[in-house]
Amino acid sequence: MSIWIAIGATVVGCYAVKLIGLLVPAGALERPLVRRLAALLPVALLAALTAQQTFGDGQALVLDARAAGVAAAAVALVLRAPFLLVVGAAVVVTAGVRAMGG
């Protein structure tokens, strides 16, 4: 039953966040600082999620094939490769490191 309580709390929380967003005056959203934060916040959250998924394993910090894949993707991005090539490089390098490492 505690799962349903967690689901209900999540539903109420999501609805409250959306409602608060609708109640914010338009003038507050036009400030330069708020606009800058709104532009940078998704990038920071995505970077944090990528780092956590790449280097985290429960409570431990790990350096495995996923890190090699992210490094290959970073190199492809620096070389201005198309998006599909970046993803492909990450997949191939990660699979190769896993195949060699067992």
C-alpha cells in the first residue's frame, strides 16, 4: 500500500508544481536573471544526470566502460560529428571495452 501513497504524493506534487507555475506573474518571468536560469537549468540537470548514470553505481563511484563511451562521445562532439555518429561512437566504444574487459 505504501507504493500507492508514494504515487499519490507524486501526483499531488506534480500538480502543485504546475499550478504554482501558472500562478507566477508574467512580469517575474521576463527578468533577465530568470530567463538566463531557465535557459541554463535544463543543460545543468542533463549534465548531472549523465554524470550520475555514467560514474555512479549505488553508493560507489565507478570508472568502467560507460566512462569510455562518454569520452568517445565527447571527442566526437569536439570534432563536430553529426549526432548519430556521436551516439554510434559511444555505443561502439562502450561495447568494445565491455567485450575486451569481460
